[in-house]
Amino acid sequence: MNEPVSSEEPREPAIRRAPRDPAATLTAAMVVYIFVNLAFALPLVIFPAAYFDLIGLPGSGAYQLGGLRWVGAVLLAWSITAIQVLARPGGKAVFVTTGAVQLTFGAVAFLYSWSVREYGWDLWYQILASVTWTGGAVYLWWARMSGRKVLRGESTS
């Protein structure tokens, strides 16, 4: 005969993703940090006048700003420090925090210059730089907070 039909059919269990490993998050954020710094450092160190010309600064301004190689050298040094953090993150929280502060200050500077329209380069570069520095800062802060145990040298398992 007819079996009563249940109003509740068996449901499949909800698939839950495992939480992301804090060490993997920190590693990915440090790689992003390295690329952001290198993307701005290498052109400034190797060919600053051509770099400023590429992003739309007038020729005379690009030539005068060619003396900013030292800014590229500082960013290059930050990239090397980030590689050292990748190799052994334990005990290096201060470097990750300082890197996050560096990206935050860079993002604030680009956003501020945008708000008062004091930039002299092309708009595409202002947008790209603002998004890159802001996104990098947010990601590195998030990785810094989630990777606290890794940075203290504790096991995450």
C-alpha cells in the first residue's frame, strides 16, 4: 500500500570548507607584498626617467624626478626583507607589521593625492597604484592578524 510521504526529505550535509591555513595566508600575502614593492622598485632603480615618462609625466618632470632612484632602492630592500620573512616567519612579526604600515601609508598617499588632484601622471596609473597599494595593505593586515601564531613561531595545527 501507500507509504506516508515525509515532508522532510533527507538533506545532504552542508559542505564546509576547511579554514585557510594561517601560514598559507601569510605566505600569499608576503608574495603579494614582494610583487607590489618590486613593481614600483625596479623601474625606479633601473630606468626612472623612462618610467615617469611611461606613466604620463611630462618629459622635463620625468627627467627631474630621475633622482628618485633611492625610493626604488628602499622598496627593493623591503622586498628582500619580505623574502627573509618567507624563509623563517617565526619572530618576524615586526617586519610584517612594518610592511603593512608601509603599504597603508602608500595607499593613503595615493588616495589623498587623488582626492586633491595633485598627481601629474595619467589617470590609469593613479587608479592602478591606488588599487594596488590599498588592496596590498588590506591583504597584508589580514594575513598579519590571522598569522599571529605563525609569526610567534607556534604551530598552527
